[in-house]
Amino acid sequence: MPLVKDIFIGLSKNQLLNRAAKNYGLKLGAQNVVAGTTIEETIQSIKKLNAEGISCTVDNLGEFVFEREEATKAKEQILLMIEAIHTENVDAHISLKPTQLGLDIDYNFCLDNLKEVVKKANEYDIFINMDMEDHMHLQPSFDLLDDLSETYENVGTVIQAYFYRAVEDIEKYKNYRLRIVKGAYKETEQYAYQTKEEIDANFIKLIEWHLLNGKFTSIATHDHHVINHVKQFAKENQIPNDQFEFQMLYGFRKELQLKLAQEGYNFTTYVPFGDDWYGYFMRRLAERPQNLNLVVKQTFTKKNNILIGLTAGAFLLGRLTKNKN
Ligand code: FDA
């Protein structure tokens, strides 16, 4: 399925469709995988998950921001969410993307935004996870983490198993709370493993290493083969349950999420919210085209049809131009 993956990754970066999607609200099935457009709606979704014994990491959707005003708006929204987590006393922390806070505009501008967020979260003992994006942003994101760590401890990040350098990164950052994932972006063989077998093998290797040597490990995957392997590995190596957790995305494999929580494993659901859902949603389709079943179940309203038409147009254009973004 590499062509289909390429097409959806290409679509995820399409600025025109992104803008159109914002105007149309949660459509195309995105409402199944995005917890709400407002903080109030999202807090209600978090409360429901908390009641099932599931913790949450909350992501104000948005990335690849190129205007200072937009980055500042995103920061304000994250600060409001931190305040809401505190006042509503819900079990949740924050995930954020450095490009949403201005990494593509200016490093120091982004760092200042991040400092404000991490400081506020620190006051309430709330953890901040810096999501990892594509290769271009990898080293600058680790630099941000280094700078933030000079003052704050309530911050961690993500290790993407498809990168060759992940082994060195995990060793360097072993004393941080780390989320380990396979990796969601399109990367070239210069930097990253390309086959599923290689990525899966490195994923397992990194998870095992961090479980044995690291601080707290978040294993973020919907892959039951990996989950079963981790359960067995933890048992055989007497890794206590409070040393790790499983994470999955909101709306995916809900029964398995609940089952793991009921079995006594720490479980955190990644809860995205906001109107900037398009890129996130297209990446989910790139990972697993079967997720299209979330799309086709939706009613075909007039507004939906316009968006579907635009998406189909870009899809065909992607095929014609062999879009490799
Ligand atoms: P993958 O898609 O490889 O599927 C493997 C197998 O699992 C499938 O063949 C199937 O058997 C089963 N499966 C998967 N999904 C299923 C479903 N919905 N229903 C039934 N079976 C299913 N990436 C990144 O680059 N930076 C980041 O910061 C993050 N952050 C992040 C947080 C969280 C909480 C998650 C879950 C993921 C991320 N990711 C990410 C995305 C990650 O890198 C990866 O692209 C996706 O999780 C997809 O890979 P999986 O390991 O989930 O399974």
C-alpha cells in the first residue's frame, strides 16, 4: 500500500484542503477520532474516559504554523486547556507539537512559547509531552527539550522507531518519560527504515531497552502483536506496572483500550481537539487505509460533498504528479 500511504501523507500537507476543512467543522468521519472542537466538549470526553480508568493526553490540533499570530493563539488555547485540566480536576496531561508553537518561524520564539506552557503546567504538576514530527524538525525539537530541561522536569518527548538514530536518542534521553512509537511521517531511506519488518523490529528493541533501563515508558501503538509481546516481556523481567503504560489514539480500538485498563495496566488515550483536524486525520488514513470505514459511514451532506470533492481532486492530482511529500 505504499502509494496509498504517499497520497494521504501528501493530502495531509495540503494547505488549501486544510483551510477548507477548518471552515466546515468536524466532517468526513473526523468526529469519531477528534474529541471536540471546544475545551468544554473535550473536558466532557476526558471525564468519560477517566470514569473508565483511562488517563488522557490532550492535543490542541494544529501543526506547520508559519504566522506568529497563529502560534500565539495556539499557545493561549493550550494554556486555557491546562487551566481547565486543573480546575476540573481531570486525569490528563498535554501533548503538543513544536511547529504549532512556532518552530518554523523562529527557534527562540518557539522556545519562549514553550517555556510559558511548561511553566504554567509545572505550577499544577501537569506533564507536557513534546510530540515528534518529521525529520526536518527532529534535532531542533531535541534542542528545545534540552533548553527546557535546564529549568523544568515536567517535560518529555517521543522516540520514533523508524529513525536509525533512535537508538542513540533513547540512550541519551533514558531518564525522561518517553513515548515510543513507530513513526507517522514519510521519511527517506537516508534517515529511516522503510520496511514494516525493520520498523517493527526496531520498535520492539527500543521498547525492551527502555523498559529495562529507562524511566517511565509509554508504549503508543494499536498493534496487538506488540502489546502482547510487551505484556509477556514485562512479566518475564518483573517490570512493575507503574513503570510503563500503553497509549492509543482517541476513537481507535476502543474495546482494546478498555480491556487493557481493566486488566490493570496504566492506559492513556491521546485526545485531539480543535478545528485544525485535517492533517491529523489524513495521517491516520495513511497509516491504515481501512480507517476509511470511518469516512464512508457518514451522511453525505452538501458541505461534506464539497470537502469530499476537494479531497478526491487532490487525491487524483497526487496520483498524477506522484506526490512524494
Ligand atoms: P500499525 O498501523 O503499524 O498496525 C499494525 C497492526 O496493528 C495492523 O496490521 C493491525 O493488525 C493492527 N491494528 C492497527 N490499527 C488497528 C485498528 N485501528 N483496528 C484493528 N487493528 C489495528 N507518530 C509520530 O511520528 N510522532 C508522534 O509524536 C506520535 N504520537 C503518537 C501518539 C499515540 C498515542 C499513538 C497511538 C501514535 C502516535 N504516533 C506518532 C503514530 C505512530 O507513529 C504510528 O504511525 C501509528 O500509531 C500507527 O502504528 P501502530 O503501531 O499503531 O500500528
